[in-house]
Amino acid sequence: MIKSFEDFEVYKRSYSLALEIHKLCKCLPEEERYGLISQMKRASLSIPLNIAEGYEKKSSDADFKRFLAMSMGSCNEMQVLIRFSKDLGYISAVEHAKYGDEYDQIGRMLNVLISRWRSSNI
């Protein structure tokens, strides 16, 4: 039974991944501080934040699903940012594949949650 936003596996995974991304950002060039680094930090953290904020509005299915959709948008944004980082040579192909796969999985989890919320009493 879900009693808190912290009970969602997608929240746990996206939170852990946001921590990893923040650590990764410490290794990116200083010149990217106000561009790529800032965007990556915001987008990665936006996923668990929107899950948490949306859950507090769970009395309205539409509101919760809207926040989950915002999380999905941030997840997609991270896919682009990770690819951009690889193409600029800031991260390796292995790191790109690792983070890209994680964001793919989080995106799928969000899609399932959006489609099943309330219809199956998650």
C-alpha cells in the first residue's frame, strides 16, 4: 500500500539517479556551470520533486497525473542532456548508456504509473 510518495519505486530510483547526476556534474567543465550543469541538476531533481508534489495533490487524479507528466518531461530532458554531454566529450559512451538506460526505465515506470493511477488502486 502506498502511504507516501517515498513508497513509489520510481521516486526512489529517480531520487538516487538525481544524486548521481549531481555528483557527475562536479566532473564537468567549470565553463558549463551556468549552462549544462545547471540544466542537468534542475531536470534530474525535477523528476522526484514533481512526484512528491503531485502525490500531495492525489485527491485529484488529474492533478497527480499532470505532475507525473511533468516528471516525464524532465526525464526526456535528461535523455537529451546526457546525449549532449556525450557528444561534447564530457562523459563516456559507457556513462551515456548507463544514464540513458536509467532514464528509459524511469520513463517507463512513470508511464505505467500515469496509466494505472486509481484504475487499479495503486
